[in-house]
Amino acid sequence: MEARNRQMTLTHESSDSTEALVLRAREKDADAFAELIGRYERTALAVGYSVLGNGENASDVVQEAFLRAWQRMSELKEPARFATWICGIVRNLAIDQCRRDKHRTLAIDFGGANALAACDQRSSPDPLHELSSREQQEIIAKALDSLDEISRPIVVLRYYEGLSSKEIGQILELSPQAVDMRLSRARQQLREMLAGSNAGS
């Protein structure tokens, strides 16, 4: 149910409401901009995280993106498309950071991902369970790392943020059909990699 509620985050909020906030933010209304941050920060973090694979780095990129957005609100020609615009800024900043660090090794920080996605906060007292969970996370991290830079954010936005193909397409500027096609291929690729890892263990 919670994932479904997250899926409808962009859909349920009216474009008029977003437009009004953007128009107020253009007039340097800090409260309006703070509301925009609260509304779209999670999705922006998911986009940054899908590129960088690290919750802390994603958070830094998102902060920089919102700062740039605040300074450049006049450049947003379609206020209702604020989510697409801010996520595009985040994605470009994250890709730039990756290019600056050509030797970066993507190691998905699942601690950051759990915090980002507001996953189960309960901790297990069983250290063997913790070890098993950590090993599984590392396997999934390697599998995600094998995806291309477009498919990875699609997978993260679908399974961490619960967004629809249409919403993901709006953020990444793809058609819903293209999102579905990449998602299908990514699922098959992940399934094969995870099956191979389990067989080798």
C-alpha cells in the first residue's frame, strides 16, 4: 500500500498546485520553494542514487540541483513540469560527477537506499541474518551496476519509488513504451545475473 501511495505522488498532486508553487518561487517565495523540495526530493534522490549508487553522494547532488533550480526558476517555461525539470538537473549533475571520476567503482550503498526509500526500519538481532542480508544486497548491487545508465534509473524509480511508466518517462524524457521495454530487458538481465550468483554460491 505504501509503495502504491508513493507511485501516485506525482499523479495525485494537481498541476495547478505545482504551477502555483513554481510561480510563487519565481518571485523568491522561499516557503513555496521549500514545499516543492518536500514534494519532489524523494524522487530526485532516487534519480541521483540510480546514477551514483551512493546515498550520500546522491544527497549532495540533489542539494546542488535544488540550489540551481532556485537560482534559475525563470528558465522553467512549463511550471507544471517542475518534477521533470528538477530530475533532469539532478541526473545531469550526477552524470557529470561520474565523468569527473572516471575510475569510480559503483558500489550501491544499500544503507543509503534503505534510508532513501524509507524501507523497513526494524533491525534484526540475528547477526547471521544481517550477514546474509548484506551478502544479498551486494549481489543485487553488482547486478544493478551491470545495467546501462538509462535502465538503472528506470529500475530504481520503479522499484524504490513505485513510479508508473508514464511518470518515469516524464522524468527521463522517454515514452512509456520505451520505459516498459527497457524495464523488461533490465528485469531479464537482473534475473539471469541473480540466478548465476545463486548457482555459484
